[in-house]
Amino acid sequence: YQNLYLTGEKISGFNWLLGVEYLDQNTNYEQLTGTALNEPIPGTRTDGKLEYNSIAAYGSASYDFTDWLTLDAELRYTRDEKVIASAQFDRVT
């Protein structure tokens, strides 16, 4: 996970913030499931891979009209990509 942002100094009551985020996760897994206990090689095996990628850009701006009144505006765009691949093998003789 990476997050990078920039902020602006307050100028005449105006503040701003811009940023980006990036996430890249990859996971491999194996799952074993059994059936009856009296089988010589019971159950199945499942192998899989999970991939998750996400990128986002965001911004925020605010303006102080008075000490007690501030206008805020925020915007965010996110793009996610998710992939799963798996294979199941029956463990029987």
C-alpha cells in the first residue's frame, strides 16, 4: 500500500489537498477437504490465486468565509481490479 499526498498552505482562507493511493495484493492458496475417514486418499485439493489492484486519486479544497463558516469540497476516483483463478483436483484412486 502506497499513499502520496500534497497539501497547500492556507492563503486568504483557502486550503487544498491532492493525493494518490496504490494497492497491489497477490495471494496463492491451497485448500484440502476430506470426505469419509475410511477412504485411503479422501477429499479434494483446491489451488488458487487471488489478485487485487487498486488505484485512487483524490482532492479536497476548503475556504474559510468566517471563523465559524467554512465551505468544503472533496472528490475521489477509484479503480479496482480483482482476479481469481482456481483449480480443483479430486484425490481418489
